[in-house]
Amino acid sequence: SELSTFFIDSSRSNLDEHIPDDAIYLVDGLDGSGKRRDSNYPILAEKAKEILHQFKPADLNIVLHSAGGGTGSTLGPILVSELLDRNEPVVVIAIGSRASRIETDNTIKTLKSYEMISRKRELPINVHYRENANSLGRGQVDGEVQLAVVILTAIFSGENKELDSSDLKNFLNYTRVTSYTPKLSLLDFLLLMQDF
């Protein structure tokens, strides 16, 4: 299984200069959101289909974004909603923050957005949530996020015995095989690994 990575933002300032141009989508006419989720919502919502046309959905789509900023906390849920509407498998990796009041507020609003999308689409949204905090350095959070991507890539590689694509689809959309109602669901590999 091959991992393809794409970067989407409203400003080039957060992107490493070594990222190839064909792996980047910059939203025209914007230069960041300044941590204001509502400032660019209409433009970002309008671009979702174009983004998914440029970067075709895969066997598994991992939408990794900041929950405390402006662009990622807005565009992440928009893209996830569009992927769910297309019946594409998706997992969210969201990095929240309590570093300031606005980042805390944005993080809460982002998670509430996912809960509303889950209700609207009547589908679960699986989120691997991490938080930049004083007790955890950014490097540790980055390492945990990278580990989550590796684990997801391995699980969805198609190279696991007795784990077929239907099993994986039912893992993400557990409402097909359980009596649980669809909702925002925590997907935490580190908690699972502590049991081993």
C-alpha cells in the first residue's frame, strides 16, 4: 500500500519549502485565517470539490489538521463531510490546543462540527485526537500522530491475514454491524497499545 501526502492551506507560510508544488493546494485569494474559523468558511466550503478532484480519494483518507487554528479547523470538517457524502473511508487526526482562549474555543467548535456532520450524514466520524499542551511537547505529539498514520497505513494496507476490505469498512462504519448509533468516536491507538 502506498501513502500519498497532500498539503492544503490558505497560506504558504506554514508549508515547508521542500514540499513539491504538485502536492500542495493553496486556496486562491486567501492569506491565512488568523485563527478565525468563520472568516473564510464560504470560500473553503466552495473549494472542497475542487480539492478532492485534484487529490483523488484513496482506499483510506486520513484528514490530519489543527483543531485550534483557523483554516485547518474549518477545512478539515468540510473535506470529511464531502468524503462521507461520497461514501469514501475517512479517519480524522485532529490536533487541538488550549494555548489560548481562541484556540480552545476553536478546538471545541471543531469537535462540535464533527458531531453535527455525523448526525447530518448519519455516519460515524472516527477521530484520533491529540492536543498540544504544556505537559506534552509538540515533538511528542508529532511522534504520536506519525505513529497513528503508520498504524492506519498498516491496518488498511490490504496485507493483513483475515482482514478484508469489508471488515475495514465495518470498522470505520461500525453501525453496519452493531446496534450503536453513529456519532463522533474516539479512535485512540495509544490506549489500545497500553493493554499489550
